[in-house]
Amino acid sequence: MKVLVDTSVWSLALRRRSPDREGSIVRELGRLIADFEVAMIGPIRQELLSGIREEGQYLALREKLRAFPDMRLESADFEMAARFFNQCRAEGVQGSNTDFLLCAVGHLRGMPIFTTDKDFHAYSRTLGIKLHRPPKK
């Protein structure tokens, strides 16, 4: 099963050093990559590539991320993202447009979201989206 990977997980994996407590997240991303289970959307790619000051680092990361083609987004994805934004706002839950787009894509395609962003727990309670959790050892 494909898993949508959020920027927060990619960021942990791309750091030079990850604390031990984050190691299980990085290992799980490695497993998902090895098993060809990673799904990417363009807005996550954009977040990952934004703010890189060194051109060489930008080009190297861009090249690595090209191994993960973007899922094609449809009008229904954006419409559902707007609906999720409105639903969460009515419940007092705030979030970014990218977060709600990730939720919409996951919901419409039956894919869990792999994230370390605590906001997704509130989205899950409000919207019923599925979250991917690394297996406990």
C-alpha cells in the first residue's frame, strides 16, 4: 500500500544527524522507500526544495527527490481540501492549505499519511483520515 509522506518526515531523514528517538521514523521511511510504498505530491516537493540557499544542495536534493514521481492531482483533491479546511475551521482546528491537500489526497485514495506533525492528530480526529505509524519494536 502506498503511503503519503509529509514534509516533516522527509526533513528528519534529510538532516545530517537524527536523534535516536527519531531513528524509528527515519528507518520506517527507508523501509517504505525500499518497498516502493512512498507517494509524493508536488506541494510536498515544493516545501522540501524551498529555502535551500546553496544551489548545489538544491540540485542534489532535487535529483534525489526525482526518484519519487508526483501523484497527479485532480480538481476533486482541491475541492476536498477546501471542504476539509472548512470542516476543521468549524471545529476550531487550524491548518495549512498543504496539510489539508495532503489529507484530501489520502482520504480520496485510501492512503495513510506518514507525519510527525502533531496537527495531523487533530485532523485525524476531525476528518477521519488515516495516519501511518512505524511498527513498535
